[in-house]
Amino acid sequence: MLVFSCLESFFYALNNSLINIKTGANDKGGTMTIHMFGAYFGLAASYFFNNKKSIGHKLNNSNYLSDLCSFCGTVFLYLYWPSFNACTHFYGS
């Protein structure tokens, strides 16, 4: 996990600098770049560490509660993330 954390930190710094250089995006608190990087890095890591025996296993399925919680979290982020970023834009550094 220590090696994994060091790799993640390195790739985040590289990704953040490339985004700022290529696009010139002004992400005040870094919320968009860190959440987007975390999502894609997590997907890549889960694909890399996937055990082939777990595919199709009966315990490796979603259930109603996990689907409901992920839906509520997605709606919450969709509604409140723009106002969170606007607050740092108007009142932040």
C-alpha cells in the first residue's frame, strides 16, 4: 500500500501539472482535478488488481442498498458541487 500511495501521489502531481499546462484551467480548490483523478485512478487500480476468479461470483454483485447509496451520493454531488466550487471562487483565495 505504501508503494501504491507513492505512485498515486506521483501520478496525481503529473496529471495536475499537465492539466494546468495544457488547458490553463483555474481550479481554485483543486476539487475537480483531484476527484476526477481519484475516480479514474480507482477504476484503473481495480481493473489491475482484479481477481479473475471473482468475475461472476454470487457475492460479487451489487444489491439494492449499495445501488441506492451510490445513487443518493451521485445526486448529492450533482446538486451541491457547483455551489461548493462557486464559494471558493467568490470568497476563497
